[in-house]
Amino acid sequence: MNDTSATKPGRLMRLAPALLLTSLIGIVTSAGPVHAQSAAVEGQKLAFDRGKGNCLTCHVIKGGDLPGTIGPELKDIKSKFPDRNELVAILNDETKRNPQTVMPPFGRNRILTEQEINAIVDFLQTL
Ligand code: HEC
């Protein structure tokens, strides 16, 4: 009697990590082409981090929680901005394109480093 009630949950607990691992591998391998993956993943973290890019405060971005609608939804970025330098410029200092913008000049104000901006641009180009 005691045996069955003790081993059943025990076996399940031992299985749980294996199941978790299998589903994680599934997520990673279905994420798409490998090129620039690591930089784009890093860029997504920076973009979603409330203490870094904080882009979700103003933009809807695929995969992000609680997005704001102060700025336009960020999608089809590669067709809108085929030249990545344009995106770097927007992140560095959008006031150059639009002096009235509420978007922070992430580069000029050193909110983000050049390297962080480049990683975010890699991420934006996957949208
Ligand atoms: C305080 C609000 C705010 C934050 C935070 C913000 N943006 Fe923006 N963003 C805007 C607004 C508003 C615009 C519309 C254009 C303008 O104001 O010049 C814009 C425009 C853009 C554009 C041009 C989009 C287009 O279709 O023209 C890109 C790309 C962009 N933002 C990326 C980002 C990224 C990446 C971050 C995070 C690192 C970010 N923004 C953070 C408000 C914000």
C-alpha cells in the first residue's frame, strides 16, 4: 500500500527535469536560422529589459509583455529599414530625424553602448 503511493510521485519528479529539457531543446531548435542568433537573442534581452532599452514601454514587439503604444509597432523592420545604419542612427539619437520625438537618444545619452545598440539592431532585423 505504502509502496505505490510513495513511488508514483517519486518517479514523476525524476522525470520532470528530462521533460523540461526536451521541451527547451524544442524551443531552441525551432527558433530559426542560426546566423546572428546569439547577438539577436542578446539584443532581445536588452530591448525588453526595463533598465536597458525598455523599448516595450512605447512599442509593441513580438514576444514582449505589456507593450506600450506611444511609438509604432516594431515589425517588418528589414523591409522598412534595409540599411542597418539607419536603425543604429534611430537608436543613437532619434531627435536627429525628429526633434519632437519622445524616444530617448540611447546612444547620445549613453543609456546603451555601441555594442548594445548593435545587438538590438540585430534583433530588430529579425522582426
Ligand atoms: C518613450 C517612448 C519610446 C521608447 C522607450 C522607445 N521608443 Fe522607439 N519610437 C518612439 C516613437 C514615439 C517613435 C515614432 C517616431 C518618432 O517619434 O520619431 C519611435 C520610433 C522608433 C523606430 C522607427 C519605427 C518606424 O517604423 O518608423 C524604431 C526602429 C524604434 N523606435 C526602435 C526602438 C527601440 C529598439 C527601442 C528600445 C531600445 C525604442 N524604440 C524605445 C518612442 C519610443
